Amino acid sequence: MNVTPRALSRLARDAIKGYRSTCCTHYRFLMPQPIMSATADRRFFLCSGHAVVAAQLDKYPDRHVMGELCYREYKGSKVTVLARWDVSVSTKDDMPVNPDIDMYLIGDARDIKCRCPGCANKGRWEMGKAAIKLIIKTYVAE
């Protein structure tokens, strides 16, 4: 299969438009629940744009956790998603066990604003390899 970068970009854009047009609340209930990591292996997304495991949070004392990385089953494949929390939490605080999740980000997302008062940081989430392969498999005829 020969896919040019431009064609891949177009396919990704079209697929992401489909995600944006789906109401987040309905989408949350239609999809299976995310597969969260064990407590020690949790991976968090910081307002600086870094994804770190729980043991590394003390290296970023002035940052905030905006969400958590988890896996979702989508069209028979397991893809990495960013589960964005309703509230950003300081890395100095204890992490919530079952935080309220605002949305699940599968595709590229820019300017994800930190919700802590006084923090002007914005993060960027990029689509994972499994999601890209799924888009190619779905939209490109072999």
C-alpha cells in the first residue's frame, strides 16, 4: 500500500472531523469504558505537554495534571487516548482515583488549556501510531 503524507493528512483530517461532529456526551456512552492502567503505572498528561508516569510527578512541581492516558477499544483495535479531566490538579497533590472526564481525545489536539487558576499553559496531544494505522485501514482501499 502506497500512501503519501498528503493523503494521510487528508484522511486524518476527515476522520477527526467525524469525532468533532459527534456529541461528546453521547460518544462517551456509545463507546466501551476506557482501560485504565494500574495505580502505579498511571500516565498523566501535564500542562507543559509532557506525558509522565506517577513516579515522575515530583520532577514537575510547578505543573498541573490535565488528564490521563488510557486505552480505548475502537473498531476492534486498542488505541491510546487522552482522557481530559474536568479539573486540572497540581502535581504536588494526590491524584484522584476516579476523576470526572470531560472528553476523550484520539486525534491531534492543540491548545488544550490548563484549568488551574493563574496557569496560562497549553498542551498539545498528537495522534498515536495505532490510531493512524486504524485510519489508514479504514479509509484506504488496499
